[in-house]
Amino acid sequence: QAVSSLGRSISEGHGKLQWSAMRQRCMFAWLKLMVSFIAMCFASHGAALGDKDASDDAQPKWPSMFPCPPDVLGFTSRFAKLPDGSSMHYVERVSLSRMQTSLPPLVLVHGWPDSWRSWLRVLPLLPDDRRILAIDQLGYGESSKPGDFDSYIIPSKAKQLGMFLEEVRVGPKIQLVGHSMGSFVAWQFAADRPAHVEALILIGTGTTGATPAIVAGNAQLQPLEAESYEFIRDFQYSGFVDLAAAGPWFPPTTVYESMRVPLYVWKMGTLGIMNVTTAHAERVVPKITARTVVVRGEGDALFPEADSRRLLSLLTSAESAEFVSVANTAHNVQWEALGAAA
């Protein structure tokens, strides 16, 4: 059901996908990925995390070919210069279809404290009939990392997304996917520019960022004076229902990407998320007109189901609004339920 629901939200009205071509592309991408992973394992003497000290909590020595480069998946790494002088990194794949396509580009917006690699497991599965862009939001990945709090509040991040899309000439319409913090950015952007968003998928979302779990996590985070591998590893690994099923390379990737985020961005990013209130959502979300799917992992401990459904109820102007609950996943559906996310 999750697969068909999400598939309809992306592809309805655009005809059948070219399944044969897509299967060939996916097979080729995964073969390249496996070759890179095998080489990575040899480089690290067979350990996906690299050689480690005696303690299991010691920070690993990352292998030389880690993490997975975008070209393995058929994507190109690029940078866009925004009008405010900041640099936004993104990876992009043009349409691989031989037929001219008029389908809107698909734009992926990651959560806190991730990067474009949060989508790593689903990128090879996405249809090849449109342009796809996955960004590093400002503060994360290889993008600029502003030092002011205003850059990390959700309305500002929606404006940054708008500046990016204008700079790389994406549009006039897009299909937009956001996860966690990125879902707030996505629904804010879709409300600010309803004419520009044709379809909207919100994964791990709600009406407020000040949920009990996030408030409790922020209380642990703010007193920290230095980043800790153990803290980041435990945080990211808690997002998996079945860590082993995610493979030996992807969970360490989530840790690696989060360790690249400065501590001040962790702190301001959390406060920016908590700055989102239900009252704000009640004013903004009804402006969204795009077909929208709200996706929630059944084990999501960050956003209660009642709040996710509250967001759904606010989509009064949307062309359609659907709620999808994905079993055997937690907050990061795209990390574990690949078919549902794709």
C-alpha cells in the first residue's frame, strides 16, 4: 500500500514508467556501488567502519573510499552560489529517459543533522524520467555553515531553498520531498510558493518541532562542549529498527555525515526546529495546494502519530492529502523501507 500510494503521488497522470530501463539502471548503479564498497572493505582490512582502537566506542579511522561518492549512483556533485553569498552543495542527475520529458524535477531535502546522503539507499530506485536534485541544506554536508541563528529557523531555510531553485533554474513546478527538519522546510516552502509545488511528500513530520522527544534531546545537546563520536553514533543508530538489515556501510555513513556538522550547527539547528509551533502550522499549512502524502514510520519516537495526523488535517486546500504508515520503520523511513520511500 505504501509503495502504491507514494508511486501515485509522484507519477500519477504521467504514464507508465519505463521499468526495463529503470531495472537496468538500478542494476548498474548497485554494481558500481558494490565494487566501491568491496574496495572500501579492502582499504580498511575488511571492516566497513575502518580500523578501530581497542574500545568499541573509539572513533573509527574511515576508509579512503568512504563515504559513497555521488557518481557511483549516476549523480554529479555541484555547488550553487546563493544571492547572500553562501554556497549550497547538491547532487544532481538529469533525466535518463530517451524520450523528452516535461515532468517536474524531483527535489529532496534532508533532515537534521544529515546531508544528501540521507537518501543514498533510495536514489538508485527513483524513476529515470525526470531531473533529480538532492541538496545539502546550509549548515550541513558540503554547504556553507552560517554562524547566525536566523539562518537555521525554518522560514529562513525555506527561503534558502527558494534561492537555490532560482539559481539552478529549477521549475516552474517541482515535486518536493522533505524528511524531518526537511519536511518542515518543504511544507513551509509549499505554503510560501503554492504555485511552484505540484506534489509534496513529508516524511517524519508534524505541526511542531517542540515534541517531548526533541525537547529532551535538546536538553542533552545544549550543554555539550565538544562533539562526540559515541553521542552521534548512538543518536543515528537509534533511528533504525533493524540496524543489521541496513547493511554494513549505510549506518556508518549516517554517522560520518553528522560528524561533519559543527557543534554550533547541531545546537542552532535543533533550536530552529523547536521554533516551529502548531499555531504557526495552523496559519501556514492550509495554504498548500499540492497533492500531499504524509509518511510516518510506525516506530517514530520523535513525532507522535497524533501530531502527524494533525498536520494532515490542516491540508484543507491541497488537491489531495493522504496518510501512509510504514511498518517496521522508525523516524527515517527512507533508511529502511526502500520501496515505500522510492
